[in-house]
Amino acid sequence: MFNYNLLNNRIAQVCGSQQEFARRLGISFEELQERMLGKDGGFLASEMQKGIEILSIPITHAVKYFF
């Protein structure tokens, strides 16, 4: 199971809610919840890349947020 505490905090800071982050990411809120629960292997590489851009996460810190 992944620990997404840092990611959740960053989502709240930048997007205000998980719903808004999901919208910007181009997935449904339900899909975001499934990713955060680790279903189907978690986030796709393309979703991680877009999430890093949306949240302005330095690429060198991506591991802290998505793994």
C-alpha cells in the first residue's frame, strides 16, 4: 500500500480538493480514489507526469509523492 499523505497535502495546497485535482488530471474522482487505494497498480506513468506538472513538484521529489 502506498502512502499518499504528502500527495494529499500538496493536492489540498494547490487544487483545494481531490475532486479538483482529478478534474485537472482528466480522470473522475472515483478513479482518483482507486489510484490512491492502489487498485489496478496505482497511478499510470502518464498520470504521475501530469500530476507532477499540475502540482509543480520538482521531478527529483516525485518519488516522495507517488511511491
